[in-house]
Amino acid sequence: MLANVKIQDFLLPSLLGVDRFLLMRVQKTVIATAHNITYLEVPQYGDPRRDAYLACHYVKERGDPALHSVKWYRDNNEIFRYMPGQQPSTRTFNTTGGVTRGTCDENKCSISVALPKRFNTRISFTCEVSTEGPRFEVVNQTKYLTVAVTLKEDPVISGLPGSVQVGEDVLLNCSTGPAMPPANIIWYIDGRPEKMEQWMSMNDHTEVSTADDYGLRSSWRPLRFRVTTVRAAISLTCEATQPTRPSFTRSTNLTLAVARSPHLSMFTASGSNPSSFTAATVVASMLVHTLSKYSALSDK
Ligand SMILES: *[C@@H]1O[C@H](CO)[C@@H](O)[C@H](O)[C@H]1NC(C)=O
Ligand SMILES: *[C@@H]1O[C@H](CO)[C@@H](O)[C@H](O)[C@H]1NC(C)=O
Ligand SMILES: *[C@@H]1O[C@H](CO)[C@@H](O)[C@H](O)[C@H]1NC(C)=O
Ligand SMILES: *[C@@H]1O[C@H](CO)[C@@H](O)[C@H](O)[C@H]1NC(C)=O
Ligand SMILES: *[C@@H]1O[C@H](CO)[C@@H](O)[C@H](O)[C@H]1NC(C)=O
């Protein structure tokens, strides 16, 4: 959608004084688009409990004709149109398109859209911008939104023991907040997925709660293992993945220090957020008690 446009001679006022003008002769060929769509704002996941906010950002470049129209499509059906030259300038199409609001100007056209309650539905949104004749150049851009309530926090590991030592059985529990679709949980011990041992009687699947008022479900998965390592620490990861398209994962890491003698241990935990790279640190208040308890014992 490229057009060759000749920029004619024109006058530019000098910035140095009101009574002086600078005559610029510009006689060159530049490449102009219909208007450049600089950014299409469509969230990757949309919570059906509220409207999704979408925005199409575009710029008029030198040599571009004026804006003719901006159109929004939902799965290839036109749902909204902005034509600055018309009265009224905006129109909403197809009442099932779900547009609840629209605000547009020369640089941006944003709409709010209601989403279906069918989780994991993937919807395409296209913004199409065209400029005035005689060419009516058209550009468009498409992005996808998946209906899902993603995990707002990293999974939480509970049941952290005050001390672990070789030969001891440890029972932990990893749980998530409400989400939809519910997350599948996988535990990793020293980087390897948990594997079932004969003596383990615990379930080896993610458990899922019943749906809450909004249809959301929490997940949890216990982990039981025997401390066999001769190393000083065991690293554990609880990874919660929602089977959306694309999938959404949050995880929590934890390092369990293996006590020799006396029974001293400590732990730290950190979380990961795939989109923002933030890490949270869990402060182990239990550590203080553990240390004081066992230092008291060893004083005997
Ligand atoms: C559109 O704008 C973006 C960002 O400013 C720029 O990277 C891109 O080259 C532009 N595209 C065209 C065709 O002018
Ligand atoms: C309205 O939109 C829905 C969903 O996007 C589509 O299935 C339907 O065919 C559209 N109807 C019309 C009249 O365009
Ligand atoms: C977007 O533009 C492409 C060509 O560049 C065209 O094939 C397609 O149909 C357009 N999509 C919409 C929704 O207008
Ligand atoms: C794990 O946590 C979940 C959610 O808090 C709870 O319902 C479940 O009973 C716990 N399981 C174990 C074995 O502690
Ligand atoms: C958690 O541990 C895994 C491997 O054990 C590592 O790849 C990942 O970067 C760690 N994440 C954080 C937030 O420390």
C-alpha cells in the first residue's frame, strides 16, 4: 500500500521572526502510506467480566491525503466505523459485535467491546485505516484476543517445614488463585519434573476447585518427596500453566536448605511473571523461630 507522492513547493514560516519567511523549494519524490498504523492495542487475554479496551493508533505522514475512515472488524465482520467527514462521525454495526463505546480522532480510534463468556475463545480484531481519494489507500492490522481470566499472582507454596534433613519426608502444597480455564500444576525438583515413587501414596494430578460465582476455579497440587540428596540444598519449582492459546504460565521457585546436624534449615522463594519479569521474595519468618529453637537445643 505504498504511493508515490510529489510534494509541491511550499512556504514555511521561519522560527526566527514573524516578518521573515523562508522559501523552501522541495521537489522530491517521497514514499507515503495511506497513514501508518503505528500501534494496534488489543490485549492478549480478555476477562469476560468486563469490556475489553482496544485502540488503533495511526499517524498522518507528510504527503498523505486526509483521513477518510477507520473501521474495526471482529472476526472479519465490521463492528464500528469512524468517518470524520460525516455526521454523526461514528457508527456501530452488528449489535452482536459487542461495541459499547467508541472514541476516535485524527490519530487514534478506541472502542470498548463486550466479550462472550466462552473461555478460550479466540477473537480477531482488525483496524483498517483509509485516506481520501482519489486513491483511497487502505492499510490494516490484526491482533488476537483470547477470552480467559489469567492468574493474577504467582502460585503459593505452603507447608514449608522449619527443617529438613536427609531421610525425611516432606509434604508441600502448591495452589493458585481463581482463574479460567484452571491452571495445570507441575512440580520440579532440582529442575526435573516430579516423578512418582513407589512409596508415594499421594495423587499425581492437579486438583481443581468447584467454580465460584464467576465460574472461576482454583488449582492445587501436593508434593511429597523424601530428602535423599547429599547436597546442601534442594531447588523446587511450582509451575502453573493455563491451557489457553497461547498458554499462560506463572511459577514460584523455592530453595530448601538441607540441614546436617543439628536440624537447621532455611529457605527462600521467588516468583516469576512471564510478562513483566517481576520477582517476588517470600520472607521466611519461620526461619527466626527455627534458628532460635535449635540454637537453644544445642546450648544444652
Ligand atoms: C510506521 O511507523 C513505524 C513506527 O514509527 C515505523 O517503524 C515504520 O517504518 C512505519 N512504516 C511505514 C510504512 O512508514
Ligand atoms: C455479526 O457478528 C457476528 C459475530 O461477529 C457474526 O457471526 C454475524 O454474522 C454478524 N452479522 C452480520 C449481519 O454482519
Ligand atoms: C487487510 O488487508 C489485506 C491485504 O493487505 C486483505 O487481504 C485483508 O482482507 C484485509 N483485512 C480486512 C479485515 O480488511
Ligand atoms: C492444598 O491447598 C488447597 C487449597 O488451599 C486445599 O484445598 C487442599 O486441601 C490442600 N491439600 C493438602 C494436601 O494440604
Ligand atoms: C526458577 O527456576 C528455574 C529452573 O529451576 C529457572 O529457569 C527460573 O529462571 C527460576 N525463576 C525465578 C523467578 O527465579
